[in-house]
Amino acid sequence: MKMYPLVNPALLAAATPDETAWLSQFVVDGNFWEMLAYCAGTGGSTLIIGSAAGVAAMGMEKISFTWYLKRVSLLAFLGYTAGAVTYIGMLALR
């Protein structure tokens, strides 16, 4: 859980100029954390076994992994990618 620093504005203000560019990426509620939450929340849906809801759907609806892989995973990946590109595009327009 400590892979990336959680930077508050006071820590960022106290950082040296060399550290500021790197630390500014990890500001609390910043863009990095929003994108990480998006990837963690929706990326698992690309494969049905990547989320608890997908595993539950497999059991309840008798969906096989290969059926999902052939018919749905490409659409899920396209939706996931479109969302990521849209988020990055929104950041570029700020």
C-alpha cells in the first residue's frame, strides 16, 4: 500500500524543487489516484474472473469463461479503454 507516497499540500510546499515535479503527481485526490481507482474498479471487468460480480454471474447464469472471452471481453476492453482515453483527454483539456 505504500508503493506511492500520499502527498498533502504542506508536504508538497516543503519539498525541494527537484522533488516537486515528481511528488505533485501523488497529491491527495489528484489525477493519479483517480486514474488508479478507475483502473482498479473497471479493469477487472475485462475478464469475467477479474471481479467478484463476474464470478457471481458465472455461477448464477452458468456463463463459461470461454463464452465470455469470445463474445464480451473485446467489448469490455473497448469500453475500458474508451473510458481511460476520455479521462486522459479531459485532463489534457484542463
